[in-house]
Amino acid sequence: MKKSFFFVILFLASCLVHAQESTPSLFNPVIKFKGLVQARYEQSLSDSIDVNGKIASAPLKSNFRLRRIELRADITLNNHWSGVIRVQLPELKTPTPGRAIELAYFEYKYNSHFSIRGGQFKVPYELDELTSHEDLRMIDRGTTDRIIVSNNYASYQPGLMVFGTFLTNTPVNYYASITNGSDRSLPFDNNSQKNFTGRLEFYPIKSLRLAVNGQTAGITKNVTGSTGGVDFSLQQKLSDKLNLIVEGEYMGGTNILAYTASSDSVKKAKDFNINSYFGQALLRINIAQPWCRTFEIGGKYENTNPLHSADNDAFSTITAGIGFIFLPDNDARLQINFIHTDYQLEIQGAQKNNNMLVAQLQLKI
């Protein structure tokens, strides 16, 4: 009943949009092309640990690679209709390696209160995931994000979404989506249910955003998982030369991969839970030098428990980073991160505390 009601709301909303538009907008197509390259160097600083943080008898200790090469086209047809296509060219660290169409969607904007997006887009879920990879506070998203994405709660999914903004002085943004909830490489949904996601954002002051989000996810015909969380983002100008970003998140939910991998004859989704939280801060200093516009310094702490019912499964990561922004809008940006991973329990041959060094140069056109 809940899902049928969701479909009805989407259908009526789209019909209402077309019914209320009395004067069609002029057709005025514009296409803007963009490109991005992220090249990085990775160095393991721990014995018997490779550049992926895995234990190996003969580990690869250092590596150069292209993290991202992307081409993007932003298409505007008039003041209502638009779309985006974005393609990744190199192999990525995702469940779907190789060339991939990340974004391919249309968007209809009736007004600031109501827009509808369809195709393949980013699910409105998880703070790290919703932060553009062009402006991540640290070089990579966190460990919890990787688990959330591998469970198909977040990242790029085909589906339909409505969103908009209400109020002017203290804006409230809403997002509601229905997606396949399966690997983006699959042409068809691989389970009998869809994922339903909702996110609500509130700005009590201009620089502070508070958010709550939740999602239900189909596992099998009769089993449904869920996840939810809260987050905040403070982006405050301290002076003409100083800008501070402070963010945090708490997340919990069903670990679908752990549930499906379990061989227990009797099992319940509620017994396979993820719990995590993180906090991060980044200070940007406008040094306005000929060789560098902005210097960054920051850090992040994240605690991840992939399976709450398992003993000694949790681990934490501490990231310290500096950065140099050479051109406006991160068009040329160098980041250097030191990452320490600490397991609640080290397991010989499986998991070991380790240190990594990662440097990444980003260029945009």
C-alpha cells in the first residue's frame, strides 16, 4: 500500500506540473562540456600491507594510477527541461570496474518547490556520498560510504526522484526517490523490490545544514532491509582569509551483503546491522600567492562497525590532510593525506593496523 501510494503521488505530481504550465518556454538548447582528471600516488607505510590496505606476503608498496577521468555534458533545453550525461573512463574502485555511465538523467523543474528527475542519478543518501568528488574534504570518501555503496543504498542508481525547496529565510529541502537498488551494471533489477529513499535538509542559519535521511531496500520477496542516519554540515566564513568546514554523520542499518552471505537456516535482517559515525573539519586559508590561492589543513575521524552482532569487528580510521588550491573552483588542486586504520582486534592474515600515504592532483576544464 505504501509503495502504491508513492507511485500515485509521483504520477499526480507530474500531471499537475504539465497542467499548470500555461505558457510553454521557448526552445533554446545549450550544451556545456566538462572534463576532470584525478591522478594519484599511493604508498603503504606498513609492513606486509599493500596499497589497498590488504595483507600480502609480497605486497605492492607503492602505486601511480588514474583515479578518475570523466567527461560530462550538461544539457539545457529551456528554463524547465535539462539533463546530464557523465562518463567515467578508467577502472574505478567500485563493484562495477571499467568504463561506466555514472549519470544519465533528465530533469524537469516547474519551480523551486518541485522538480522531477529520471534516469540514472545519485541517490539522495549519505553525507560523504552527496559531497561532490571534485570537492571532497579528504581525498577519498570514508569507509562507511564504501559499505553503504556496496550494499546499493547510495551512489548511482536508475530510478525516479522528486525534490524541491520551501521557505526563504530558513530553507527546507526535500528529496524522495524510488530506485532499483541493484548494481548499476545490471540492465534489470535483480530483486523483487525497489528502494525508497527520503531526505530532509533544514538550514536554521545560512551556514548550517541539518539533515535526516532514511531508506528501505528489498533483499528478497519477503525480506526488506532499511537504513537511516542524521548529518550536519557547517560552512562558515571566519574572516576574509579563513573559511571553516565542520561536518559529521551517524548512520545505521541493514548490512544486506552480510545477510545474503550468511548460511544460517533461520536469520532475520535486523540481526545484520551496520553502525558508524564520523566527524571531519577543514580549514581553508586564502594565502593569495602567485603559485597558490588557498592552503587547506584538516582531519577526519571515522568509526565503522560493519556487523554490530559480531564481536571485535569494528575499526576506525584517522585521516590528516593538507591541500593546495592553485586555481578557482578546485580547477587545479593538490591533496596529501596520511591515513591510519586501527582495528578493534587484529587478526593474523586477515586484518592489521596500518598506515597509508596518498597524494592526488586534480585538474578540471
